[in-house]
Amino acid sequence: MDDAQRLQYLQAMGIDVWVPRDAVAEQPPVAQQQPDVPGAAPAEQQPEDVEAVQQAWRQLEQEVAGCQLCPLAETRTQTVFGTGNRNADWMLIGEAPGQSEDQQGKPFVGKAGLLLTEMLRALGLSREEVFIANILKCRPPNNRDPRAEEVAACQPYLQRQIALIRPKIILAVGRIAAQQLLKTDTPLGRLRGTVHYLDKIPVVVVYHPAYLLRSPLEKRKAWNDLQMADRLYRELQD
Ligand code: URA
């Protein structure tokens, strides 16, 4: 993507294209936060492995579609499995489907989803290149926060998705996703700006686009977080 396009996407995100002098100081160093054990590059998959992985995806999709493990099964229109590239380097994990997602069966398709798409584009990524999922596969009624028992019931599905995708980097989108993934109740303001790890996969916490729609002044910080994730990702390629 050239600079002109990137500027267009930043503008679509609602971010001014000038950079204040102190924005540079706000960017935390990434290199010193490298994972302790990056791990060797995975060997190429053999055809039989490919078939086994495809079978594992089919099995997982079927289980999620028919899931009755928590009471959300009674109120959902449909499950929202997740969409995108199953070999993605980038995985985005949000909180739970909202009304539009529950109706369409896809994550982040409402107003917040449009902003998320712009955030990705500002990084030079399309929705098709990344994999997008949620902590919960079903919509909580009236978009209330997920309950502990719902998260516990749904967690193995997400763990299996992460294990199949083996992303190089995870973006935890919003407070609930970040706190549930990292098993902490630290506020989002203190989780953002540093790199966390989930089974050696780096996790960067970003503001939820629904919050950014309500608090547009925070978009600058959101852009800094995305840039930090991008730098980290590039460093992991070296
Ligand atoms: N908010 C989320 O966290 N996930 C969605 O899929 C939609 C809105």
C-alpha cells in the first residue's frame, strides 16, 4: 500500500493525518519485548496433515453450530464461528456477537465492524487476510457482558481455533476480550501499550471500535497501538 492510500484509510478511521511531536515519545519500544522463545519455523505441512487440519476445522464448525453448552443457545439466532483466512498471521479476537452479527452469522459486521475494517486497512490488511473471532460464539441478550460460565463453556472452541490457525500475532479487541484472553482484571488502559503473550503468541490489546465510535479522541491512541502491533509483527519476520 502506498502512503497516499494509507493516509486515506487513516482519514476513514477518523484520524487526523498530522502527527503531533510527542506521539513519537508515546510509542513503546517493541524490540526489547520479544517473546522469550519465538520457536522454530513450522515445517511444511504434508498432504495428510492438510487433510487432518481440514477435518479438524469441519468438526469444530459442526460442534459450534450445534452447541448447547450454555443458555445462550436458547436466545441466539445462530452461532458466529469466525471468518477469514484459516492460515492467517493475524488473528483478531473480540468480545461477542452483537445484534447484526447474530443475524448475519459473521463477526464485526455492524457499525463497529466497519471501523474495525478501516483499522485493518490502515495496517494494509484486509478482512480476508486475517481471521476474526470472538470470545463468545453466541450473542448475549441485550449485548450484556459475557458471564463467567458462558466464557468457560466457549473457551475450548477459541483455543482450538487458535491452535489450528497458529497466528503470529493476536489483537485482543476491547477490554472484555483482553481480560478474558489474558485472565486478568487489569483495566484496558493499563493493558494497552505493551506486548502480552498467550502460549508464546504475542497479544496486543487495542481499543474496541465501538468504544472509539463513542470516544473519537482516543483514535490517536488506537492508531499508536496498531502501529506497535505492526512493528512487532515485522520484527517477528526478521
Ligand atoms: N463486538 C464484538 O466484540 N464482536 C463482534 O463480533 C461484534 C461486535
